[in-house]
Amino acid sequence: MDLGASIGKKHVLVTGAASGLGAHFARVLARCGAKVSVGARRRDRLEALVGALRGAGAGGAAAFDLDVADKGSVVSAFEAAEAALGAVDVVINNAGIADGAAAIDTPPEAFDRVIATNLRGVWLVSTVAAQRWRDAKRGGAIVNIASILGFRVSGGTAAYAVSKAGVVQMTQAHALEWARYGIRVNAIAPGYIETDINAGYFETEHGQAMIKRIPMRRLGQPEDLDGALLLLCSDASRWMTGATIPVDGGHLVSTL
Ligand code: NAI
């Protein structure tokens, strides 16, 4: 199987692509020749990215406003992406937010914000994609960006960890229900990678101590996710569904 060619034929939609991992995923897929649609709330940051994607070899690139917490916005984003670049083949549910408060001090509104983006947002984008694929009688692939905090816990990240555990379970539930439509649903559970979402944390004493507990003794780089990303977006994973792949320098198997 020609892995690069398989990705180069696809139209991939990436949520939350204005920064960090989402922007990186878009660039990696563009270099494989894929058509890449990027959505985020910060549209200004997307325009520069679209230029870079075209320069990197994308088969096409388009940007649109997207708030994953708003169903109307999700539907409009799919319509805009398909009008610009044709039917979407792969969706990467990357948009996410963190909340650094201890559970006991987390107001319900803050909990709701995390769940609305990280869990309900993934649900909304996935169901809109699946309905469109089912109605058009074509398959598709969904790649959810979960976290190792979907499997284990760390102080001060309760709402986030709960949301990501939900994403792991959602990956399995959607995989089970949608295999009949030719839709595959898998996830990547990254370990710690320095981006806007955790900026500053790794300079703290707690952050430095955390890095020492990673068996491979370093933070991840966005490039460390490329193998899992290309596997799950391409036909190389055509018999995989419901899987969540940890990519974390061994963090999940750190000693207790
Ligand atoms: P980031 O903060 O740079 O990127 C998150 C993006 O999501 C931002 O561009 C933000 O504007 C966007 N976003 C937030 N709410 C949105 C909404 N309602 N609608 C549309 N877009 C929205 O952080 P990063 O690290 O790139 O995070 C990407 C994903 O990776 C997130 O789901 C995060 O939970 C996950 N992740 C990150 C890890 C890390 O160490 N950086 C580790 C494990 C998972």
C-alpha cells in the first residue's frame, strides 16, 4: 500500500487549527498532498496557515470560522469546507481547552466550558460528519485527539481528564455504531507536548518534576505524533476502528 498516495487523495478537516498541534497536523497532511480544511475561532491566524499549507504542497487549502461548541457553526463549517474542496474524507477532532483549577475550586461554569469544547464539541463534529457520510453513502475516518489524562489523573486537571476519558469512550461507542456505514473512529492520546494549552507550566518546579517522571525523560514534540496521525488518517489503518493510541514517551507506563 502506498501510504503517502492514500493520504494525498483525501480531504482532511482539522478543528482548532489556529495553533499548536492542529496547525502542525494541517502542515503534515499538506506535505503529503492532502486537501486540508482548517477551522477555528481565530480566523485571522488561519489565513496565514492556509498560505503555508498551499506552499507546502497541499492539494488545496481552505479556512473557515468554526466553534465546535455551536452546532450551527459546525454545520456551516462542513458546508464551507465541502464547497471549497469537495467531500470531506477525514475529520481530526483537535480543538480543546484546559482548565487548571483543583476540582474543589472549579465552578460549574468552568466545568461546563471544558465539557462543551472537549467532549460535546467532539460529539457534535463527529455526528455531523457521520450523518453527512451516511446520507451520501460514502465512508470516512475520524481521528479524535484525546490525552493520556483520559487514562490516568494528575492534580489540578480533573475537568480536563474527565472530558478526555469521555473522548476515549466516545471513540469506542462511535466506532461500534458507525462501522456499518464504513466510518472508522480512532484516537491519539498524546503525552505532554509544549503548546499554548500548557504554556509556562513546564518552567515551573512541578512541570520540571513531571518531565523527570516520563520514562523517555523529555517532553514530546508535535512531530512525535506524525506516525500515529498518518496511520489513522490513511488507508493503512483500514481495519482499525475504536482504538486509542498513546504516544507519550512511555508516560502511561511510568512506575507507581
Ligand atoms: P492549543 O491551545 O494550541 O490548541 C487548541 C486549539 O483549539 C486552539 O487553537 C483553540 O483556539 C482551539 N479551540 C478551543 N476551543 C475551540 C472551539 N470551541 N472551537 C474551535 N476551536 C477551539 O493546544 P494544543 O496542545 O495544540 O491542543 C490540541 C489538542 O491536543 C487539544 O484537544 C488538547 O487537549 C490535546 N492534547 C494536547 C496535549 C499537549 O501536551 N499539548 C497533550 C494531550 C492532548
